[in-house]
Amino acid sequence: MKINMNKIDRALRLLVATALIVLIISRSLSGAWEIVLWIVSIIFISTAFIGNCPLYKLFGINTGSRKKPIIMKYSAQKGFYEEI
């Protein structure tokens, strides 16, 4: 599986999941909301550790890798910039 999440994104997911778990454990929510938040927390934790979010792939989002910067060089003979 290719990583499509950067470190900040993964850390934020862990932070949100931890906050949701604390909210659940403190008994602030109950019933269906509690179950939904447990599921969301588990999804956030698993995607944070794996580094791959299926929704990111579906929408074409990739925060995990950066492309190599393009370095240009001016060619006096050709009269324009070209990629190195």
C-alpha cells in the first residue's frame, strides 16, 4: 500500500481519535453516537498507523509524498530554460 498521508495529517488523526475516545470514556455520549464515535476512532487510528486513507485515494488527495523539485537551467545556445 502506498502512503498518501504526511506526518502532520497522521498526528492530527491520532489527536482527534484520542479526543473522541476520552469523550466516549467520560460518558458524555451514549447510544448510537457512542458506537459511531468508536468506529470513527478506530478508523482514524488505523489509517494513521498505516499511513493510507482510502478516501484520499478515492478523491485523488495525496499529502504523503512530495515530488522532486524541478530545477531549471538557462541554455544560452537554445535561448530558453530547460529542465535538468
